[in-house]
Amino acid sequence: MKRTDAEKYRFPIFRERFRELQGNMSNTEFAEFLDISRQTVGFYCNGERIPDALGLKKIAEKCNVSAHWLKIGRASCR
């Protein structure tokens, strides 16, 4: 039986939204854009971690989305 994203990743919704914001940028480019480490971007992209409240706010502000959007909407950083 094939596993769903919800079963594969610890944080599937955030992961999906974060990767949507990343668009065509590499992890390194997106990390520089967000002013966070490349490793942290990797953890978020892999659904292994989610940011704390301040990190979430920082991502939302840099990408011109609401922190609330990261759970329910669509947008792009570029």
C-alpha cells in the first residue's frame, strides 16, 4: 500500500507550503533569501521540522504571506 504525504512526513502541510514558497530556488538560494541556514531549509523541505513562532513570522514577512497562510493558502516569493 502506498503511503500518503501525511504518513511520510512529520509536518506535511507546512512542508508543502514552504516548498511552494521556495519555487525554483535551490535550498542555498532560499536560505540566503530567508537569512536562515541551508540545513534548516533542508529540514523544512523534508518535513522533519517546523519553525518556532519567530521563524514562522520571519518566513511570512520575507515571502509577503501571512503566518496563517502557511496552513491554508497559496502564494509565491517571486
